[in-house]
Amino acid sequence: MPNNRSNELLGYPADARLLILNADDFGMYRAVTEAIFRTLQEGVVRSTSLMVPCPFALHAMHLLRENPDLAFGVHLTVVRDQFNYNWGPLTPGRRCRP
């Protein structure tokens, strides 16, 4: 039997097979944020990742603050991959010199 410390830390037997669902893009759109929050409350997903530069990130952060038991991480957003959906950087832009 494999030594599965992760299972033990999560309170499961070492030989248990686990499927842990993470909901990505928390804060991106209003509908996405509301759906992810609902699935977190219902226990469908165990964690989420917050997209900070998106329009509904502030709302998502308020939900996280009001629910400190929810597990979350930060979704690092390097590029915008949707042409008509704009969000900006969190810090002022600066040109790099060669």
C-alpha cells in the first residue's frame, strides 16, 4: 500500500481514492462567481482560485472574507485571452528596457 500523506492530512485512509474539485476563475464574471460560490457552499467543489484583475474579483473577495472556511488560491493571470473582455493590471505598467 502506498504511503499517502495527503490522504492522512485530509482525514481519509491512506488507500482511499480521492477526487478533489477546484473551481477556476472565481471573480471573472458575475454568473461564474455566483455559481462557484453556490458549489462551494453545497460542497460540490472543495476550493476555488481567484482571478484578481477581473471585474467581479472584488465581489468574490467579499464572499471569501465573509466565509473564511472556504479554501482558495490565486489564479495568476498573465495574459488576457478573450478579445472583447478587458481587464487591466493590478500594478502600473512599465516598459522594460533591454
